[in-house]
Amino acid sequence: MHISEFDAHTQDKQAKPPLDPHLKALENEAIHIFREVAAEFERPVMLYSIGKDSSVLLHLARKAFYPGRIPFPLLHIDTGWKFPEMIAFRDEMAKRFDLDLVVHTNPRGAKENISPFTHGSALHTDIMKTEALRQALDAGQYDAAFGGARRDEEASRAKERIYSFRTPDHKWDPRNQRPELWNVYNGMIRRGESVRAFPLSNWTEVDIWRYIQAENIPLPPLYYAAKRKFVERDGMLMWAEDKRFEALPGEQVQEDYIRFRTLGCWPLTGAIRSHATTLDEVIAELEIATVSERQGRAIDKDQAGSMEKKKREGYF
Amino acid sequence: MTASATAAAIAPAAEAAPALRDTRPLRLITCGSVDDGKSTLIGRLLWDTKAVKEDQAAALNRDSGKQNDLGLPDFALLLDGLQAEREQGITIDVAYRYFATDKRSFIVADTPGHEQYTRNMATGASTADLAVLLVDARAGILEQTRRHATIATLMGIKQFVLAINKIDLVNYDKARFDELSREFKEIALSLGVKQVTAIPVSALKGENVVYDGKASMPWYEGPTLVEVLELATVRSAQTVGFRLPVQRVSRPGESFRGYQGTVAGGAVKPGDSVVILPSGMVANVKQIVTFDLVRNAAVAGDAITLVLDRQVDVARGDMIATIDAQPQVGLAFDAQLVALQPGGIEPGKRYWLKSGSRRQRVTVQPSSLLDLKSGKWNRHDGALPMNAIGKVHLSFDEAAIFDAYELNRTTGAFILIDPDTNNTVAGGMIAGKRGDVGGLNNEAERVILSLPADLADKILASGLLSERRDEVDIRRTNPGRAAELLGELDG
Ligand SMILES: Nc1nc2c(ncn2[C@@H]2O[C@H](COP(=O)(O)OP(=O)(O)O)[C@@H](O)[C@H]2O)c(=O)[nH]1
């Protein structure tokens, strides 16, 4: 795959005016958090999920430690159901930025052939994401893990701390979080305990896109509209180009311009119809969008409070 | 005087010079008693600035089947993030909300108003530039309102909005509005707050929140809530000089050594002379390195890497500062504390103190306690219970580096961590350094003891010593080194 395909789809890649003060403030805060965690913890790791938030996170990490390398590995939990373009993009980034990339797939899930179709989205997420993440964090003995979660994403995240404390079995207790004042973070933990750190806590979806634009951050092409095959299933546009895809009776595979607002496992990630092929167009669409980005995610709809429940169990 | 219904210190929107507008995100905190309409107000802010998306609103309607009188979703449900809270129907913690207008973006710390949650308010207020105090126009200014204003002031907030809500329920009565704003301004003045804007609001109907309420309140000529927020100032670390708490030392290769941190005050440029604290060594700034380019200046808030012109010993937790206006370095400071946990703060107990990137041991001796009801400080030398606000003496084993919180909200702030639980148990604000320690200016004779550490710890914990801790200098070392030092004195 050609590199330029991943680069930000902007008109002008040369001129880069200074960041506006709003994005600069968010960037400064994120860099501060990266440095603080890297200095305070013995074995940090960065969760890398290949989407736009991860791409921003990666960019900020490179900035935070420049002129040095990123002083911790990146961890990708591969469920086996990611879009192939995501994997290609991941490997390209690892090469381009000299990253220390760790990829983990739950061996039990792989052996039992856990699939979102046959086992349902809840079980799939539970085994291939939540359990896999716990395995990888335990194996690496990581005491801090960076994630790209934002507080504006979902109601249960609004109270998440920037340093979010986890018990040795990765549990989150929302009723008993450490108070967090100013930008003084408490990184004291006992052996086995860990902290999830969220440098993008105060970013909104619009901030993410504006920053990608301002900084020319590479993204998987899935974020841009292209002619792709899909079906409409349960009100969701499901990508239909994988060989494991099976149309249900009565379902018709269509081909049209679609793109994705978030990236995950393709059977669980809804597309939207769109002709936005540049960042400007994506942002313009976003600013008039009346639906939140998580709408495309099957996981949130299962039940009220579903995200909180998953997080308590150790989901990121 | 009621000619201008606002009597606001903040300039009305029309007079603002757009060129000077600060576009950094404004952080604000909202406080009110239960049922004053805080959820409705925040919901209204999010709704009218289009921060709530259709599917989120649909989820609300699906969950509750409830709508308010105007056919809008039940905002409280949108805000109460956690299942446990939803079940109890109260907010119990600080939540952060985001919305933006075309002029600026906003981060709202949404904190509950019940008395026992002083800690949450202190947390939310610690990063806020402005406080919105909410009152119910019918109930008027309550004791609660004074408490909120007091805590916000202590945490360093200088800009206030008094949102007089449910103005629709008092028939948009101007006299009532004037009465309440006058009453609040008196409280504000007694707290030393000069920037107060009072606004008559109906959160429910969306009047004077994002859209104006002219149709119902032609008598009100002041700004809407959002207009005030758009014009408020973000306090950059207002300090006497350049401060860089060092977070980490970057050594990617033999030829490069840079000190990474976020500028906590003032500005710096290549060629500036700086001092490294606590060691006191001096150097000049050679370069300011960032990912984007080598910069010719950095200001408060910037995350930078600083390169000095000579080999000096700099470690995480040190502070690089301007030579002319240095922070205070010492073993004893006075501070104000908010106790955040059920265990309170125990006198004489050793805690971890973290300020910026510096973490060190400290003992705390309370001296007075704030009575939030009257705003008076009363003598108190016992433990500080949860939610108490106290004045304390801090005593350190090793030099501490601070500015007064009033001068710098970053280098004057700290948290206390309980070494037994690792939990954050207090937030603190430095008042200033205590008299000279170590008897440097003191003619009286001094005694140096070399003791086993366990015995020293027992003596340190004794009341007699803790009372005069500021006069005592302590270093920990190994037996060999101790013998060597004593030998030096003899020789
Ligand atoms: N008439 C009127 N009712 C309001 C207004 N603001 C809030 N309310 C109502 O007051 C009650 C309490 O509001 P809520 O936002 O839940 O209060 P909170 O406890 O402070 O979050 C609800 O029934 C609201 O609909 C207002 O401006 N006018």
C-alpha cells in the first residue's frame, strides 16, 4: 500500500500556520500528561486502536518525547475482525515512526473462533477486547496504560479521571475515584494495581478533527468516503467486503459512497453515507451532524449504562 | 441604584474588543443547591449550543419516557452519567461537560451542591476560571450560596456569575432580581470578589442562557450567560517570573540533554539566565526545543523542552526559574487545606505532598478551621475532618519550592497523599513561607544528634517536637556518613 494514501487528505500539506490557542491548550495538557506518566510509572504502555483518537494520541506522544523516541510500547488488541486497511495502516505507522508495537489476540477466543455474528456483540467484545486487554496488560506487567478516551464521548466517561485507578484485576470503581485537583496527578499505586491515563480527556470530537487537520495527521482511509460494498442491517450500514461476511436472507449488498466515523470491528461498526473525501469535507459534515459518533457502535445500545458496566469490568 | 440592572464589572458584550478575545477554552464551575435548576441550566447550555446530538436525546427519551414541560428531554438524565447515581437520583461526583459557541469552547465542572460535598466543589473549582452560582429566585440567597462563593474564592476563582434562576416563577420581577443581586454583591465584596455579573435566568425556558430573554424581561439590558462566558478571561499562571517544574530529563543520545516540563508561569527565551532549585545553580537558556520547530520564546502553559548552556545537575522535581524573581525555598510553609477523605487529616502524620512534578514527605499541623457558615477562621489544632477547610503549617524533611497560591495557581498548589492508602486526601494552597528555619539567623546554641531512624521517627512524632518543628533541621543518611560528618565537627 502506498504511504500517501494514509496521509491527511488536505489540500495544502506545506503551509502549517501555528495552532489556534484552543487546540494549543489541549495539546499542551496532553503532552504534560504523557510526560508525567512516563516519568512516574515503571512500565507504561499506550493502547493503540488505530482510529482517529489513537492517531492523535500517537502524534501527541511523538511530540511529548521529541527529540527522543516514544519511551514505551504501543499495544494493539487485535480481535481478528478489524478492517484490513486498519492493520495495514498500523504496520505502516509502526515502521514509519520506529514504534515498539505489541499486538495481542486472545488465544482462547481465536481457538474457539469467537465471532460477533455467531456469539453476539456482547460476548465478542467481552472475550476479544476486554479479556484480551487484561491478558496483554498482565503479560506486559504494565502499571500504566494510555488510552484515547474522551469525556464527551459517553455519559459514564464524564466523571472519569485523567489518571483512572484500576485494581489488580483491572476493575474500575466509579464511586470511589481519587479526587483530581489542578494538574497534579496522583500516580501512587501498589504492585499489581495500575492506572489508565487519558491525555485526550478534555477533547471533543470536533477538536480531534480540527487537530488532525492542523497537524496533517495520517489516518486510515476508512474515514474518507469511497465506493464500498455494504448492507443495511438493524438500521446500521455494515461493510460487506470481508470474506466472512454473509448476507442474510432478503439482504441486498449495495455499493455506494460511505465512510466511517469511528473504527473498530467491522461487523460492529456502522458506516454513514457520505461523499466527504477530504478532511475539510469530513469536518464540514461533522459540524452539521445531528447524531453523535457513538451511534455507529453496537456496543452502547445493548442497555442503558452498558459502557459503565464494561468499564467496571476492565474494558478501556 | 438600579439604572443598570446588572451593575456588572464585566463589560457588556457590545463593548468587547473582538481582537483581544481569548479563545482558549474557558473552564467554569456551576454550583447550586438541590432543585435550583443546575441540571436544567447545564442541559440548556448544551442543548442550545447544539452539543447534544439526536441519538443522545433519543436515548434519554427512551430511558425515561420523561420530557419536561417544553417537550425537551429530561436534562438531568443526560448529565447523571453513572448508573449508581441514576438509581439514587443524585449527582455525587464531579463531571465534566463540553460545549462551544462559534467564539469559544467551554469545559464545565458540574458539581453537586450538598453540604457534605465540599470536596467535589473544591476539585471542580481547582481548575476553574469562573464560577456560576445558581439560586432559585423564589428561595433567594441561601447559606449554601455563601458557602459556594467562599470555597470558590479560596480556590482562587475571581470571576463570578450569579444566575438568578426560575425568574419566570416570580413573574420576571425586576425588583426581586435587583434585591437578590444587591444581596449577593455584598457577600462577594466581603470575600474580596470584584467581578460579579448577576443575570435573571429561566433555564427551563432558555431565557438569558444562550438566547436573550428580552420578550419576557425588557427591563434587563445586560448580557446573557453565554455572552459573559465568552468574554471571561482565562487566567494564565499569573506569577512573578518564569517557572518550569521539571517533569523529566530527555537524553536520547550523548549529545542532547533537555529538561521537559510545562511552563508554570512567566516566559522564557534563549539567553535568559535561570536558576535551578533547590540546588541554586545557575545557567543560561540555550534552546527551547519543540517538535515543530526551535522556538524563540515560550510562555505559561507551553509544554517545552529546555536546553541549558552548561552541564548542571537537574532532576525530575527540580524547578528551573528566573533568577530575578525566584519562588520560595524552605522547610516550612503555611497553607490552606481542603480535607477530601473520610479519614480527614491527622496532625503530626507524615504524608506525601505532590506539587507540580515534585513529591516529598511532609507533616501537617492544623492551626485553624474555617466556619463556612460565618466565613470566620477559628483556632483549631486537632484533626481536620472530611470537607473541612483549615489553615495548616507544613514541615518538610527536604527543601520545598513554592509560590504563594495567590501569585501562582500552579506552583502554589499541592495535593496530599496518604502513604497508607495511596489516596489523595487533601488539596492545598500555599499562603507563604514560614520564618527562617535551621536557626540560620539565630545566635542560640544548636545541637546535632545522630540517631537510629526508628528512634528519630518516634521523637518526630512527639508533640514537643512537632510544636517547634520549624526550628529543626533533619537529614537522613547512613551510619558511616553520619560518623564522618560528626568527625568533621570534632576536627
Ligand atoms: N419554572 C422553572 N422551573 C425550572 C427552571 N429551572 C429548573 N426548573 C425546574 O426545577 C426542578 C429542578 O431542576 P433540576 O435542574 O433538576 O435541579 P438541580 O437539582 O439543581 O439539578 C425541575 O423540575 C425543573 O424543571 C426555571 O428556570 N423555571
